[in-house]
Amino acid sequence: MGESGYQAIVKGVLVQDGRVLLVRGERADWELPGGRIEPGETPEECVVREIAKATGLRVDVAQILDSRVDRAAAAQDMFIVTYGCVPGPDPVPVLDREHNRVAEHEVPGLAMPPGDRRSVTAWFDRLRATGPQPRKPPADRTWLTVADQSRPDRERPLADGHGHSRRSRRS
């Protein structure tokens, strides 16, 4: 391990028309789109940004599917969180040869990280069971309007004094 600590990575599983979106990885395998969280950015914002950067497609984050530590992929350990995502208002992604959209039955035969494969399987299972459900704030939590001083264009989580996390929204 080159540095102490973990590199925080988020990835998104996007299934559209029965096919999951994958991108060509650094090791010539297929993986889920994602990347490093930028300072002041929430994990959900990172997933939305990374998928938009890779495909031009806007997505909504539905739920966390998996979290894991990957010690084999890089010199520094990575803490990876994978989210299930649903297509946003622009349903047609811009794809090139570095992208792939594959059906569920094709996933087992692909060269891809085992954790990504687990997340894809979990998201297909949940979509079959419940359908796509974008994440919504819990009904029993209060949401405050507070500007983040360091990044006024971003939402940020707040503590409500009772150990619960709240997200501020900019008006």
C-alpha cells in the first residue's frame, strides 16, 4: 500500500431496457462507471457526475448496493461503494467502443471485478423484486436549508443532534 488510508471510490449500476452499462477498465476488463469523490461532493453526486461524464446520461441514485475494500486493484487500498441508479430524463446514452451494454445473462462470462459483478446481480434482483425506486429523504427526518460555505452549489449532510444525518438543500 503506497499511502495510509483508503481511496474512496463510488460506482453506479445502471440498467436500461434490460441491459447494464459497463465501461472499459484500466486492465482491459469491463467495470461499472464511477470514480473518486471530489472534495465537497457527496457520494451520490459523484455517481451522477461520473455516469454523465462517461455517457452524457443523467441518472437518479436509488440505493446503496454494496461496499467493499479492494486491495488488489491499485497500489493504494480502495473503499468502493456501489449504488443502484435509474435513468433520468435523457434516456439515450452516448456510447463508444469503451462502453458496453450487456444483458444480465451475459454478465457471468465477462472479465470484470467480482465486486462489480455482485453489484450488477444484486441490482437486477432488486429491480425484479421492487422496480426502480429513486432515493427519497426519509419521512421522519427534518431537512434544513443551509448553504455549504465551502461549496455553495452542493448539498451537504448535517447532524441533527440526535445522531441522525440530514442533508441540507440550497434554496
